[in-house]
Amino acid sequence: FDGVHLGHQKILNGVLHHAHADSFMPAVLTFYPHPAHVLRPGQAPPLLMTIERRLAAIESLEIDAALVARFDAELAKVGPEEFARRFLVEAMNARVVLVGANFRFGHRQSGDATVLTKLGDSLGFRVEIVRPVVEGGVVVSSTAIRQALQGGRVEEARHMLGVPYTLEGEIRPGTGQGRKLVVPTLNLSTEQELLPAYGVYATEALVNGKAYKAATNIGVRPTFNGSRVSVESHLLDFSENLTQGRLELRFWWRLREERKFSGPAELREQVLNDIEQAREYFRESKLGAR
């Protein structure tokens, strides 16, 4: 359920339908960490969400419970029948199980939706296979969303997620160069694994329970010969000088790629233009913070 995208939401809405119709508890079974992090750590995809944010997103869809199975080398050896018996029957007392059409489970992914259906017949639960969601001619998946974000196409990711891609974490003090030479910014430190491609974005920033339009730069600050990746946001119509607290950024649109400028003056001119473009984007789209 990484990302809790439109395909996942379709499954969860089906779970809610059955739960309400038959007086069952709507619940989710998910894994942590991602199996690839254990089995193929060098090839593991960067996750869209931390486990905490994933569970919060699932809960927001009115799911009452979640079983987080810790994926390790021992769990990887469990066959499909033992997996179904241990988790679906003994742990969750499942009556109806909904899965995507490409669902795989058990040792070496030897189980699929057809195998699960047969196991359900013998173990006492019914299986419903949910067809994928197609958005803009693309099957919605966590992989497709990662590819969109890595290409800076945050609007595509937004359509597949149903909401803007979001980074959250703590505000951290920066170097001070931005405030002194360009414009004041808030610097985000996040534990999330996947950042959108380097560049400048029209974003929505949530600070202290209030939303602000913003322009956010992700990159290494090449004008100042930086090497460390930073996420810096200039909040429109915001004057506080914060150095700590929670910050949430919602990515709406990519304004441009990150570039190196001749110096602070040229950079400041471009940043002011970026800020005006962000204002214009929100003004025209009537989306995001108001």
C-alpha cells in the first residue's frame, strides 16, 4: 500500500463496502519494511511514504485496523498456504479478502490471486479481485508514481495519488545565505525516501495548522557550490522566522529545473520570478492554499 494511491483506494473502498454490508471490521494487512529492502537491498525502490504516514492515510479512509507484518528473511520463506493461515485466518479472522489483480504472496512470490482464491475456499474466506485503475492511459501503481516524481512530473503523481505528493518532517536551520542574499526560506528535513526531481515547484506549505502558498526548491544550491541536497520553501505572505517545528509540503506543479546562476543577484531575480509564477499558478488553477 505504498502511496495509498487510487488503485489502493479502490481496494479499500471495496473493503468498506463489504464491512458495512456484513457488519465486519474493515482492516488492512501491510508489510514493513518493503520486501525488496530485505531480499534485494541494492534494487529496492525508494518508498513514497514512511510507515507512519501510510497508516495515517489508510486510517483516513475509515479503515478501523491495520496489521503490519514485519518482513524479514524468515517471513520470506513462508509458503502461500502457511501465510494465508497464519495472517488471514489466525491473526485477522478474515471473511472477505480483497486484492489487486497482480497480487503476489508467499515464498518466491509463488502465490497469486488465483492461488489465494483456492486457499480461501478451503480456509473459510472469500476472495475478491479488484481490477486496476487507469489514469491518463497509465495503470496506477506505486512504480508509475515513483517514475513520475523522479521525472519532476508532480502533476501526474497527483492524478494517480488523488492528492498532491506530500513531504513532511521537521524545520531545520539553514545556512542563512538564502535569507541574507535571496529570500527567506524554511528548510525541511524529512525521513521520506523519495524526493521529486531537482527543481522549483509550486507547493502548499502547512505550518502550525495553517496553509500557505509557496515556492519550493529541491536541489544542491549550485549557485553557492553546494553539494548537500536541501528542500527550501519560500512561503508567500508569511513573515515568521521559524527554525523548528513541523512542516508539510504538498507538490502541485513544477515551475522549472534547478540551474546554476552567475551569483546571488541573478538568482534572486529568478527566485522572485518563480514566486510570481507560483502565485499565478494558484490564481489560475484555484487549487491549493487560499
